[in-house]
Amino acid sequence: MRIGKERIESEVFSLLKAWCDALTGLQLDMPGRGEFDGGLLCPACKIIHGRCHDAVYPMMVMAKRTGEDRYLTAAKKLFQWGENMLCDDGSLYNDGQSDWNGITVFNAMALHDALRRHGRLLDGATRAAWEKRLLAMGEWLHSHLVIGMSTNINYFAANACAMALLGKYFGRADFLALSRSLQAYCLERFTENRLFYGEGKPIDARTPKGCAAIDVGGYNVEESLPALCRCAMELDDGRALEAFRESFRAHLEWMLPDGAWDNSVGTRVFKWTYWGSRTSDGCQEALFRLGREDPVFAEAALRNLRLYARCTKDGLLAGGPDYFRHGEKVCVHHAFCHAKALAGALDEGLYDFERVPLPSDTFQGMKHYPEMDTWRLARGPWRADVTAYDFNYMVGGHASGGALSLLWHEKCGPVVAAGTVDYSLRESHNQQLSLKKAEHLPTCPRLELTENGKRWGQHYDFGAAMTAHEAGGALRVHVGAFLCDDRGRRMDGDGACALDYALTEGELRIAGRVSPRLGGRAEYILPVVAEAARVRVVKGGMKGEPRPLFNLNPGFMGREERVSPDEDGAFEVAVTVG
């Protein structure tokens, strides 16, 4: 089936307009109070996020597209409010209480696009002021955001792009030289499966299992690869573009059929929002541009766009599908960041294309990703991840220990979606808190034991070992692990445990075993986020009534099913979708 340019453009424009209208509705009008005037007040966080002036570019796009002065006024006020974050060295603070200034690179790209693509909307004095700040930011980026700076790989990828853009805009050969150097650095950081690594510190670290730091369905696809593809295009470097395009193609394996990015095993899973990552820039511009030569990229962009729309209410993009149903306020950060990619898609020009399957539509069987020690399974309508990934980005971060980090079914979407194993404000200015604390529970399935106030879980075990094979019509994964504390330290004595998964077209069977001496103290906790999913106990017993749950990361409501092993320490459950 072919989808027309007008239809796609209408969907992109309508969503961008909804976001921009909601953002302007939250823009403060306080003449004479420059520290507030023009900023965007966040209804979830009750603050002005320091990066809100990134929205200067999408506001300029709306001004051009609609001819309405209110968007141009909003853009000018956002730029002026940015003075509150601007330092005397040309860098920007992340927030009023955050001295991280690497984010200068993202505002520089947004301001560049506003000027290069729509600078004609500005009077001479305003344009000169914008260009003066842009050049000052460029000088800081050229001097500071260089190889050796202590940061994650996404900043080097972004600055490769920023230096290419600013180098061409200002005619600066030194900026262009840094762009090529950073691009070359990034070209050396692909795994055996063409996944981009370095989203952790140190960038080139390898774990005892040989795993690398990868935020596959978050920063990689929403920030680093879009920036690197655009950088190669700006530099007219066909060899680099082909390498980044092939990496993006490999990452498409992690897009689910509903347009979600599966980041259940990403290093920075604490910012996973099901559709992407909380504060990254989005993938639409890059994917639609790549889609001119291969429609699978445009297909991915369209499906992800429609997931954005399903997660938008009252003009704001929520951090997950169930935020509204659970009564959570929506952070403005998602909309003003991701609006840039929609704006870019409109500016670059959309087009007709033939609808095609995504890799996840047709994949059947099993595949191991050794760089993340994760098995991906697909049988009939099911998709699943089982992970023992051991890159420890943070305490309570991504699941390990042979946990089922994702279970998806074509009739209802996600059945299991493990965000952080223990939610915490790793980036306090970039995350939310729920007022409904009793229901804010982890969504990671796990064997767990609480004793003397101490929690032990198999999902904390970075040393777990997995094997997989196909037998009896089922895809099977066997896990040998230990109950560990949240630092990965093993429980003394009887902590050894095992899990076995068997996926068929009709169900997922999960069987496990702990030491019989643990008696009724251990339990298997299975958080289920699909109402249509059914959990049947085959061995052991259900422990009490299911508890309602919600987690901000990745934004689902559900229920917590708890299963007690039998007297031999064994249990088994079957998960089906009615």
C-alpha cells in the first residue's frame, strides 16, 4: 500500500502544531522579569527546564508554515529567556541547578536550523543577535566538546554534526576539521551486530562478558545516529553515511511492530519512554531522509510518529502510554525536544512511499546479541527479550540475571516491559516523580527474597549465564543465576537459582527453581502491563491477590502477580493472551 505525501505531511504538521500550541500555552508572560519571561513552565516538574529554548526552531517552522506571528513571538521570547542559561564562555547550563553544559550542542543545532532555514523571518538586529550567540556557542563547542571530555558517546556524535553545520554556516575550516575528527572517532565504535556503543563511561569499556555500553532503543536511535547521518550528509561523505545508515538499519531490529523502540536492556533505560527516550531529539528527520532510498526507514518514522500521537493528550507528549489513565502530569521536556525532529522532517520535505514490513514484523526464531548478552525471541505473535547484560551503568538500572525484560504480543502490544529495576532520579532535572507512591512499583519480572529488610533478586545478577536452543516446537532459554543485592553481591548460602523460558505460538512458559530451604520466603514476581494477558500457575501457588502498579519508566499501568515455589523450590507459570 502506498501512502501519499499529503497524508504524511498532514500527520506530522498536526502533531507538531498540537505540541507547539500546548507549549506556547505554558510560556510565561512576565514583562520585566527576564528570569521567567518567555520560559516554559512544566506542569509535571513545576520548574522551567533549562533546555526549553531548544523549541526556538519548531516555533520558527510553525511561524513559516502558518504565517501566524504568535509563533515568531514565542521563538523570540524563548531565545531571550535562554540568556538565563548562557555563561560568559559561550556555553549553556543544563538547568538552573545543573552545571552540565554539554547540552550546548543541542541548542546550537536548534538555533542553527532556525537561522539557516527560517532566518528570513527575523529583522536584521534580531538575526545578528542570534548569530552572535550561535557563534559563541560554536567557539565553546570547538574548544571543549572534544575527544577526551568525560561524557557519553552521544555528545561526540552530536558535536560532529554541530561542527559540520556551524562550520558551513560561518565558513569555519577549524569547525569542519573537528567535525571530521569526531565523525572518524564514532565510525570506530560499532559492535559485531553493527550496534553503536559508548553510551556509558568509559566509552570503550568492556565488561567481564565482553559487553559494551549500548543504549540501543534510546540515545542511539533518537540522538547519536540521527546526528551522525546528518553530519555525513553535510560533509558529503558517502562512505561515512553508508556506515551510519547500515548501523541504523541494524537498530531497526529493535523497533517493535507498533512503532515503539525497545530499550528494555539499554544502559540508560531510566529514561525509556516506550516511544524513545525522555530528553533526546527524536528520529523522524533522519529516518524520513534515509527513507528516500529505502522505504523501511520511512516506515519506521511513520510508525514511531503515530505512537507519539497515541501518547499525546492536550498537546503534550507523555512519557508513556498510560500516563493519562493513571493521572500523571506530563513533562514538557518530551515535546520541546522531539518537536525538533518533526520540524526537521517538514523542512526537509516529505514524500510518497510504499508501506513495507519492519524487521520485527517478519523475524521468527532467536538471535543472540553478545554485545548485550541478550536473546531476542520471536514465535508467531510473540516477541521477547531475555537478558543477562552486565554493563552496570547505575545501581538499579537495566535488568540482568536472565530476566524477561520484554514480552510483546501482536493483539495487545506489551505484556511485560521492564524499565529500571529500581526507579531513582539518576538525572533529577530530567525525570519525574509520581504522587501515587504505593502503586509506583518495578515492572521487571524477577525471583526475589526479602529477609531482615534486605532484598535479594536474580535480576541483579550480572554474572548470570544463559543458553538457548529450539526444541519441541518451542524457543527455549535456560538461565543459571544467583540471588544478589542491588550491587550484584551474591547472597550467602542458598542463593543459587534457575529459570527456564519456553516460547511457543500459544504461550510463554516460565519455570524456575530456588533452594528448597528458602521455603515460602522466595517468590517469583511477574509484573504484567496488558489487561488481556492471563497468568496461570502450573506449579507452585499464587501468593495473594494481584497488586495494581504503575511505573513512570516506561509508563505503563498493570498488575503484579506473585507466585510462591512449591516445597521443592519449584514453580511454573504460563502466560497467554486471550
